[in-house]
Amino acid sequence: MGFLKRLFGSSEKKPSEYVDTRGVYFYVRCDNCGTVVKLRADKEYDLQRQGEGYSWHKTIVDNRCFRPMPAVVILDGNYELVNAEISGGMFVTEDDFDEFLAAKARAAVHDTSEEE
């Protein structure tokens, strides 16, 4: 279960942080360019009721190579992951997303220091 919490974000937040109770978050890495994308599905508007759970169908496009990554996610009645399929990418953890952002920031700092 710990893997799923890391994969789709932990519900443990600091008291001072805003907690989005209407959103379910997913993180996807593009197979082509390696860009990691954070996605939010609104529980009320984006998820379709499917029996006792929900499904989410989304074609994901990153902002680097713009290749479509069709995905289908199945959640139970408590919005916990049951199954996730994607073509052209892979689901990753929130930590992977944070690492991607940190690497991107380091690269930007390195590029600006070379210009000086």
C-alpha cells in the first residue's frame, strides 16, 4: 500500500498546507522526452461512476514533445487506485515529479550561470 501512496501522492500533509479534497492527483513520465507531468482529476466532474468505483479516461500531453499518452485509471469507491494503464508513458510517484522539477531548476541555474 505504501507504493500506491507514493505513486499517487500521500494524504499526509502539513497542517499549514492546503488540502485539495476534490482532486485526485496522478504523475506521468513521457516515454519519448522524459518530461514528468502532474495531473489532477476532479472527483465531481472528471471521474465517471463505474459500478462501485470510478474511471478516468484522459489523453495526456506534456509541454515538451506534445506526444499524446492515452490513459485509463480505475479507482474504487474510496478513490484508491485499482488499475492504471497508459500508452506512451508511465505512471510515476510524486517524489519522481519533485525530483524532475528540482533537476529542471538546477539545469536552469546552470544555463544562466554559463551566460555570465
